[in-house]
Amino acid sequence: MFPSDLKPEQFNGYPPEARKLVSAYVGVLRGLPLSFLPSLLREAIEYDFKFPAERRALEKELANLDALSTEQLRDWLQGFAQIHLSAQLEHSDWINAPAQFVEQLSSYLWTTHQLDAFRNAALAYADRLRGAVPPEKPSAPRVGITIIGQGATTNGVPLFRKLRPHGAYFRAVKPENGLQLLLNVVAERAKAHPVPYGHWYIDGGRAAPYDPALTCVSYHGLEPVRAVLSAKIRSEIERPGMGPENLRTVLAQLRPADLGLPKDGDAVLDRFQVKMLTEGSGTQIFSTTFAQWTAREALRRAQPLTLLVRFAPRQRQKPMNEMLSASHEVAELDPLGSLIDADMGAYYNWLNLQRLPGAEQSSFLVWFEDHREAVAIGPSLPGGTESTTAAALDQLLSWAS
Amino acid sequence: MSSQFLPGSAKDRVRLAPYELARQLACTRREFLRCTAGIALGSFLLPSSLSARTGIAASKRKVIVITFGGGARDQETFAPEGQENIPHLMRELIPQSAFFTQVVNRGILGHYVATASLATGVYETINNFASLPPEHPTIFEYFRKDLKRPASDVWVVAPSNGFNRIGESSHRSYGPGLGARVILPKHLLTAATSGGTDYDHLLRDNYETPYYTPELGGNGFELQQLGTMLKLSVDDFKAHARTLSSPDELSVYIVRQLMRQLAPSLLWITMHDIDIAHAGTYSLYIEGIRRTDRLCADVWKTIQSEPEYAGKTTLFILPDFGRDSDDDAGGNGFQHHRTGDALSRTTWMMALGAGVREGVVFDRPMESTDLVPTLGSILGFSAPFAQGKPIQELL
């Protein structure tokens, strides 16, 4: 099956809004190379469960492709047209299972040494798309906040080494009531800029009380979901013939209800949470990984105006000799290891914030919870500076913005 | 095919030709090594014959290869901020080594397939997660067939079931009966402790697909051979394992036993603790690097202290590949090696010991497939199917 053979009824298996969207563009889809089209369909088939920012981006991308002439389309996608595909890929059900196609394509590109060519084609396309359809500017400057080191002492570990060159390092922060102050800032922003999925609070442990205007995801809150998922994985891997690719396919097909989430919940957020656990590596086991990956995906997908991420201690990875002791004690926590994880996680949160439109106006704060150290980064704060001024956390944010 | 997650700086880096990025990285490593380890640029040194330098005939030489796995980045190793994680490499090994700053892996960046490529000198395309032998002859087969060496003279110590087939290829001119014996210490420990509990983390096969363990096959080493070949009782093995903190430490323990009891001429050790990075925990990734650094030095000390090895052994240490850059929006930094960017493909190699000039750094680009023909030249066998070229600076 090739794109040129596409018919609208072949999208009948798509969720309703996705079907409607794609059916309107069947004409242009017929002219796209097979090495490209399933990547687009992989996004489109999830349209009903996408965040508003993702929906708008996809709509604009399809409209842009539709507006191109045949020659322009050929020019834009020539890199993809030169990718050679296998007969197996051509005959796979890429319409109904585009994600599986993309996964198999990735493996095929590595094997046939076409990965670099594909990568170049993707970058060239992304550049042209960005030129034709500039990314949406945020309605207000973005703010990112990361809280690290819950329950930890540094033991001499220097913090914020990667972030200090980009902002001001404060060593006399007033830590009192710090979490509440920051949650209040986020709640105020949510009220001032009421945007759906625009203001997030991600907690790597148990979420503190928060304003209902926030979108909240917590590792603790998903504990029952993680338990069901873990049982499903154990059951799947015992089935004959189950390999890593098959397992990934099974996990990708899991829906919120399969993992015990209520059917009347927020369908978009529930799908997002399930993806964090089924597609993330290490997110099921380590809370620090969960917090970092969830923040990355929230930024990439929802493009929020405000994101507060609070890391919590993860379970300790037992060394081999302890594993051999065959104890069944509840897993201990590793506050110092978690602090190091979170320090790097904060750097990744900042990097991912920088990848969004309007980055030059955004501000970022990282704070060592219950301690006096913080780094604030923003358009009005010079990089690589230090301050011993005693200041509350909300003051730092106002200086950074 | 969203484009919004590609920052200007990342785009600019990606837009550099891969060889330019690799060269930048090599220059950074070179400058760093010159400043901190005081080693000289080696490109002006004239080569001389290896046998003339060592005075040891090829038939008496021994080679040990350690893959510094699975995948570590410059910023956590050779960059200024990473040097604290590799004190043994920096202070003890590099000053004694010839260091190659630009080893490019143009193949598939999966640990089994990349290690198989290192061992065959050909970019293998086998499924990284299946229990399959390499398609091209391995160094172990070349060595044994050409030099008529017994099976006891060539060993591989590897971390997981997935590596069990690496000892011999499916090539019709080589293959079964001509390869290396492969020891999987974790597999042995599983067998030795059957009925135990709480081994899930320790005994999982790899970190990239933690829920999946390939079937064993090939020329494996079984538990009962611990006693007959390594003179090690199962009880002693289990008791010692209880004193170790990681699978790679167990591997090095087995390596020492092999060196003392069988003294193989060709020994290949694949480290893997670093690959815990796939779990996304930076602190455990750093711990893995520090442990691997220490274990490399331990192997070097063992070489110096074992009479069968001292003075006639060349040690090679090299990663199979790197990990994704922080700047590539398509990845998630240190966690994976999936983007195929230039930084994840550009690694390094150090050689030290018999016949190697000490304290020199070589900048020119080479490929990871160059290792097999180089070892062929050192040990005196030919590798007709290997795609790489011998590294002249080591001959």
C-alpha cells in the first residue's frame, strides 16, 4: 500500500476528531513519501488526545502542506523521497498503526545506514516548516520553577554547576514556606492567564495541596497505575515469543482504563500520564526520572506558560551484595543520589524551556528545598553572578522576569 | 514531525558536518589531555616496528580489550567538568598510553551489535536484542584459525545473555568450534543462586530493555566449569559475589580467575554498568563511570602483577559508542543513545602496555572497525573480511 492509494474510508478506525481532520487532507496526503507520511499520521491518530498547542501545530502543518504546489511539495520532501524502504514496511498497516511503522522504520534506517540521510531530511523539513508556520508565541512570558533535594543535605556536592553560568546564584535565600510561596505564584499566574493545560505542577512524590486551576501530575498519585502496569508487564513477558519490540507495541496500546484510571477522568491528561509510564524509560521505577521525563514531555507537548517541578527522593538502587541477601524490606530512599539526579533534571528542565517559542523572555528558578541556595535565570539577571542578598523565592522570580 | 523542539544552538550544531563535530570533539579531548595529563601530540613521531620496540615475538604477545561500556559522554569523562569521574584513567593510565581522540562508530548504536562490530571489524546489522551471532568472522575466529590456537586461549567476559553469541560468527568459513569461550558472570550467578529472591535488578539482562532476557545459545560457559576450568567452587563464587557491588565487578573478578588459571592470549571484557543511564538516574550513571574507571585500573594492575602477562600484554580500552548530546532536542541527554548524532558516534581509544609509546595523543580520525585489523597486525593473524584498516601508529 502506497500513499497514492489512500482513500478517506481507510481512516475509519481513527478516533472521531482525528478522522475528521485527516479526511479533509487526503488529497495532499496522497502526494507524501511513505518514509514521511506515517510520522505525520502518528501525530494525527492521537489528535483527540492532544493538548491544544499540539492540535494547533498539527492543524497548521497540514494546512501548510495542503497549500504547497506539487513542485513545492516535491522540493520540501525530496530528502524523504530518497529514503529506500523495504517491502515489509510498504506492506505494513501504516495507516492504522503508524507508531509501529515509525518504530520499525527507525530500526530499518539504522540497519541500512540511512539514519543520517533521514535525519538531514527531517531537519530540512523542520526548518522550512518553521519558516512557513512560525511557532506560536506565548501569551505571557513563560516561567519554569524546579525544586530539588527534598530531604537531602548536599554532603559537599556542589549544586547548579550547569545553571550558574546562565543566571544569578543566590546563597541567602529565605527558605521559610518556600514551596507554598511558589505554588501561590503558579496559582496567581493561572488566574491571570487562564489557558487550558497552561500551568503545571509536577511532583516526584506526593503532591502538596494546589490550586485546582493547575494541571497536576504526581508520582505518588499514579502509584496504583504503576502497580497495574507492573503486573501487566510481568504477565506479558512470560508469554512465548515476547520480545522487546512486541512488548513496546503492547504497552503503546494500553489505554487509561486498562490501567485502572477512571473512565470519566480528563481523557487528554490521563492519556498523557499513561504515556509517561509506558513510553518513558525508568519512569516506572525511579521518581526522579519520572519527574524529569514528565516535565520534558509537558514542555514539549503542552507548551505551558508555567511549570513547577518538585523532585522527591527516589528509591535506592541496591548494590549487588545487598540484592544477594534476599531481604524483602521496603525499598530505602536515596536522598543524596536523588539530589544529584534532580540537579541534572533541573538543567534539562531549563534546556527544554529554552526550546520553546519566547525563550528569550522566559525566566527560570531552581531552589534547593528548605535550604538557602537557588539560581534564578531571566532576561534581567546577568549570567554567572552571585548574590548574598537575603530574599524570598517569589522575590527572586520577580527579579528574573 | 513537529519542529518546535529544535533550538537554534542545537540546530547549528547539527548543521555542522559530522566530521567537523567529531574533529571539534577530538580537539577538545586533545587540548584537555595536553593540559591535564601532560601528554604530547603524537602525529610527528615516526613509527617503528612493534616487535623491535617490544622485543617480543607476536606468538608470545597477549592482548586484552576492555569496552568502556555502555556509553559515556565527554562531559562526564574527558571534559574539564568530567575529569573528577575518571581519576584512574587520568592519573594512572593515560600517562602510560597512546590515546586516540577521534574514534568514530558509523554503525548501529546498540550495545550488542556495536560490540559485535568492534569484534568483527565490520558494521554488523544483526538485531541488537535477538540472540544471534555476528554475520562476519570475529577476531576470536581469525586468531584461532590462523594461529591454530586452542579454545582455552581466547575468552570473552560479557555482561548479559544477549552477548552470549559474540564468541563466534555465522560465517561459513569460520563459525562453530573456532570462536571464543564466552562467560556471562550474571548468568552463572543466576544459576548458582537458583531459588534465591530479590535479584530482579541485578540479574536483568540489560538496561535498555530491562524486562526482556534473550534465550541463551552458542558456546556458553556453564556453572560446573567454574570448578574444572577456573578452580573456583560454586560456594566460593557465591561468597565472593556477596562482597561486590555490581555486575562489572563480578566480571572483573572472573577475569582475574581466568588470567591466573588459563592465562588466555586474547581476552575481551565488555563492561556494562554505565548503561544504567537508560533508567534516567544521573547519579547512578556517574557511579557507573567511576566504577568502570576503577575497574580498568584494576585490570591494568592485574596485568602488571601476573607473570604470564607482565611485560608482554597490550591493553586496549575503548567505548563502543557515546550517548546523546544535551543539545539534541530529539534525545534526552545522557539517558539514551538513540539520536545517532555525531557526539554519540565519536569516542576515543587508549592503548597501553607492550609495544605502545607512552604519553602520546593522536588526533586523526579512525573508525571503530580499525581495531580488528590492528590486533591482527599485533598478534600476527589476518582479518580478510574486516572493513577497517590497521592503526599504523600502533604497529
